[in-house]
Amino acid sequence: VQLVESGGGLVQAGGSLRLSCAASGITFRTSVMGWYRQAPGKERELVARIYNSGGSTNYADSVKGRFTISRDNAKNTIYLQMNSLKPEDTAVYYCNTYVWARDYWGQGTQVTVSS
């Protein structure tokens, strides 16, 4: 299983970024995929999750209305569109899937929001 994130960077508060995660080694269309983040000194937390081909989603309360998770099953890729970014969104963002009774993680991509 390989998860490769891209799209992080430095943005001013109020700006937008889109993260991508390309997956391989799994049956992507039936896999639940998610984005997590970890800020310095804090535990890793769920940001958003998208279920299989039905596409239902859930979000952390802190990002509802600002972030949108989506998936393209033809490209084995999920996305996280992040709008109205805040300094407290600064973290390393990780792509995740849970298959064969274990979690798999990408290498992470840094998102930094300046005030």
C-alpha cells in the first residue's frame, strides 16, 4: 500500500489550498479514505473521511463548512479542498486508509497558515 500526498504549502489566513493523495496497492473504490493532521505538540486528529463509492463523508467540527473531501475513483485519488484557512489549521496533513485490519499512512504534507 502506498499513499502519496501533495499540495501543501504556505498560505495567508483566509486563503485556500487543495491537497491530493494518490493511492496504490488497494482496491481504491471500496476503501474508506481519510485526512488527518498533526500540529506540533498535539495528537494526530481526524479532519475528514470519505466512504466508498457511495461517497458519504464526515468532518471534524473545526473544519465543517470550510473543508471538502472528495474522491476520484478513476484516478485512485482523494482530495481535500481547504478554504478560509486559519492559523490553527497549521499542521502536517496525512492521508489514511484502513485495510486488512491496519492503518496505512502517507508521508505527510506540511500546511502552514500565516496570520
